[in-house]
Amino acid sequence: MKSDRRVSGVVLTVAAVLAACSGAATATPTPIPATPTPTVPPASASPATTPASGSLTIYAASSLTAAFTEMKTAYQNVAPGITMTLSFGASSTLEAQIEQGAPADVFASADTSNPQKLVDKGLAAGSITTFAGNLLTVIVPLANPAGVQTPADLAKAGLKFVAAGDTVPITKYADMLLANLAQQPGYPAGYVAAVTANIVSKEDNVAAVVSKIELGEGDAAIVYVTDADTAGAKVMTISVPAAANVPATYGAVAIKASPNAAAAAALITWLAGPGGQAILAKYGFLPPG
């Protein structure tokens, strides 16, 4: 009987061990959290700064017309809830309109001095963002009736030179270019005065200057390189010596009174980033200097 009890005890002990092992085998392991796959935004998007919806009115220099028309479509692909209205003109005129209360959200100028006026008067939300550069060139009609071969010929007596208004940025840049050209070898004494005497009209903006030359209503004009590129086969370009050329810097500000200030700031950020810069480069603009 004692032997039977010992056998029975051993059986019970073995059974208990087997049960314990069986329980360990069926225990549910602690799951390891999966590493999330990062989401990479498109290169042209700025998800942290691009509002989902809203409307924007953009006041932009006339030299930006072609680039900003394409930019409007590209940006609305990035931020499909944004609607945009574009208004083009001379930067100085647009700045004055904003001062007078025109309902703009963003001002993109062909210089930095006009946006700075809005900053100084407390009408801009933040500082200026420079977003593009440009250079100058001379254009003449395809027929080139005055026989312009170099910028020195702009001083020829009787040449009809088309300029922009005194406050338009292209005029400031053109005056600087003429002063630089006057210092170049081979340019006549009194060069600047002679070119100034040849001015037959002063247009509202650089786009109007280009149009005059396209129509043959003037013999020559100084415009941005991008304007000459856009005009294409409608005009002939007379190159300017690199040593005399004048870099133009474009600046933008968001308008403080904008009802959609976040969207305005986001657009300017995008314009200065890869998406906006790719479009501007396509139209011949340089990176901001």
C-alpha cells in the first residue's frame, strides 16, 4: 500500500508539472508596437503653413504676369481650398492703392522699396520676403528701324526711346543701368542726358513699355530680361554688358488688414520655397539675391 501511495504521488507531481508547462506554452506574448511609416509631403507643399481654405487677392508687379498666372494654378493644386484673384500693375501704383485701402492680401513688388513703405507705415504683417531676382536688357522692334546695335546707340539723335513712369521700379533700375553704361569704354560723353532727351513716352508699367515696342511705336526700351523672354519673337533683344547690368530684387509682404492673414503668409512662404522658385525660374527669374 505504501508503494501504491508513492506511485500515486509521483503521478500527481508529474501531472502538475505538465500542466504548468502547458499553461506557459499557451500564454499570449506582449505585442511589439509597429513602427509607423512616415508620411512625406510633396516637395511643393508646405503642410505646416498652408491653410486648407480661404480666398486671397494678390497685387503683383506687371513683370510677374506670366509667372504668377501659372503660379496660381500650381498653388491651388497644393492648397485646393484656396481661391486666388490676381491684379497686375506698376509696383508703385499698387503700393499706393494698398495705402488707400485696396483689399489686397499679398503685395509682390518688382523691388523692395515699395513693400518697405508698407512696412514703415504699419500696413504690412511682418517683414519683406525677397523671392526673385532679375536683370535688364534693351529691346527694339523686329524691324529695328533705328538700327540699334548696342546700348550705346540709345543716345543717337532722333531715336524714340520708350520709358516707364518716374516712380515705376523699372525706371529706377534703368537709370542705374544708364549711369553704369556711361562709364563703359566707347560710350559718348553726355550719354545719359542724350538718352533722356530721346524719351518719347512714359508708360504706366513695364508691360506697357514692351507693348509699345512690339507695336513699333518706339525704337528702343530698357526692360527686364524676363519681359524680353516673354515677348519672344515679337521683339529683338540687344544685350547689355554684364559689368554694367543692374540686378533687380523682388519682395513680397502680407497685408496686415487681410482677413486671411495665415493664408497670405503661407503663400509667400511657398513662393520663396521650391514650388514657387521652380515656376519663377521657368520664366527666367533668378533666385533672390
